[in-house]
Amino acid sequence: MPSACALGTLRVMSSHGTFPSQEIARLIKGGAIASAAGIAPEQIQPSSLDLTLSVEAYSMTGSLLPLGGEKVRDLIERFARYPISLREPAVLVRDNVYLVRLRESLKLPQRVAAYANNKSSTGRIDLQTRVICDKNPRYDRVPEGYEGELWLEIIPKSFDVKVRAGDSVNQTIFYSERTFVLGNDLARLSRKTPLMFAASEAVPQPAGDGLLMTLDLEQDIVGFVAKKSLKPKPIDLAALGQHEPEDYFEPIRKPKDGALFLSQNAFYIFSTYEYISVPPDFAVEMLPYDTSAGEFRAHYAGFFDPGFGYGAKGEVKGTPAVLEVRPYEDDLIVRHRQPVCKMAYEKLTAPPDKLYGVGVKSNYAQQRGPRLSKFFRQG
């Protein structure tokens, strides 16, 4: 299942929270986030930072984490198969495990931590990424006050990919105690500012631990499935909009009986029936709905920046979320409006100085229905 926060660990609203773009910029200026190549302004998103690959990479014998006293380089010394230079483009072969040093390193203040996740574009090509760091036996978690290198485990699951130094495949948020909106606070926020829409109408939200979203199987094209049996050319992460969709995915048309059969370990892209809106002083993380509802990964990329589905002043009436689905252990039958995920709203320490889709280049602000990654030609 996704390495998302367990609902039992979420904190109730307080004065703490996740950092907006201007606070991330201050961390960079103060040396808490550094890169020998420099950090470009476009890496800073409304509430997250795009991380970039360095030239140093390794093919690994398997996926692994450091123990409490180990550095990542200790693992490389013991378990690396061979080094790879990303100074020039290199192909990462599907179903193989790679470890790449990120260009960004950290010297975080006390009480400041980070959490990482895939970017939407790489999640939609079934590229699994997980951050690891020294002396920390957990994926995608950077502990408070961490000082040192960051490494990225990359596992292409459906397609070979071509990467080079400077490519960005994942992102991270920084925070001082993540502050989630729960229970009656969530219901009050929904009454004040509509957070979810269906057929352009606001959907009232009861008190709870997140907004429940369901699967949309009523569109002409309800989704896509990866052609894993074929071996097309690698997806080049520098070639935006230049790959032919039919070489990599098959469209899935609306099922006649409202039910769809999903094959074990196949990779699918769907979208939600509901549209979500993220006001300026909040960010959202997509969480798994319920493991008892089916053993499948509901997403790789789980961050939604402030302004997603909102616009500048709330004029956008929501945007559907795209789901990256991989069934595990068993084949599945899914149906229209089946619950698939929850959206957990978290408070920012302040509204960001830029919003998603408003003065910030965004590939999915206007997405409607299941949309393929930005690497593919859009019909």
C-alpha cells in the first residue's frame, strides 16, 4: 500500500503546519536546503519542492533501507551491482531497482522535517520512487533536524525510462508538525469553502478524517491500462509530449454493465467521480481509503498543491483526481462510484505566494477524466 500517513497518526489543527512556497524559499536562502547545481525558482511549487537527480546512480540487487546506524553509502558498498553515470542519458530497465543520489542535500532546523512522494507525471507512468536517507529505516520520511544527503530509490514498473542528471521525478513537503483538518473542523471548513463538487454542485461533507472520493466508470473512456507485455522504446523524461500513447497504453471504454475487471499486477489510470478543490491556505494528501476494500495501490503521487481545482478566488469548481491503480494479490472487480481514496486536508503555516494553475505552469490544472502523463501526445 502507499507510504501515506496512517490516519491514526494525524495531528489535530494547531499553530504548526506545512510550509508554503515562500517558507521553502527561506529554507533555501538560509542553507537548510542546498544543491551544488543551484535550486531553480521553478522547482519551488506552492507547497512543495521538486527534487532533482544527480550524476551518481547505482543498480542495486534489491530494495532495502538503512538500519539505525547505517549510512546509505554503506548499503551501496555492500549491495550495489554496478555504478551508473547520469551525466549522459541512461536507460533504467523496468522491474530493476536503482539508487540515485539527489542533487539536493539538507541541513534542517530542529522541529522541521520532510515527507516525499512521486510527482504526478512519473506516477502516471508507473515509476515508483522512494526517498531514503542516512540512519533512517523508513521510506519517504526525513526526520526532524536531518543533515546529510538524500537518495532516491527508483523502480520502473511498467516501462523502461531514460533519465539524466537534472531530471525531477519526485517532490517533498517541509513541515513543523503536519496539521490535518479532522472531524468537525473539516465539516466547518467545507461549509465555509466548498471542497468537493459533483456535477458542478458542492457536496456537503460530514465530520470525518478526510473527503471520500469514488471511481468514475460512466465516461466514454474510463481509463487506461499499461501494455506491459510489449517492449516499446523507453519513456524519455526530457521528451515532453513526444511519446505516442497507443505504444504504451490501451484505452478502457465504459463497461456496459457498470463493472470492470482489473488484472493482478497490471497498471491502470482512472479518475474520480467527484471534483476536489484546494483553497489557498491548505494542501491535500491522497490517502488509501481502506485496506479491507481491496489490496491495491490507489496512487503513487499523493500531493495536491494549494489552488488545485480552486483557481485564484474559488472560481474553479473543482478538478477530478487521477488515480494510479495496481491490484496486488488478487484480480479485482470494480464498479462505478466505488470508494477508492480519501483526501486529507492539511493546514499551511501561511497562504503561499503562488497557486497551482494560477501563474504557475501546471500540466493537470484543467484535466477532466483520466489523463495520461505529460510525456505523451495529447489528442
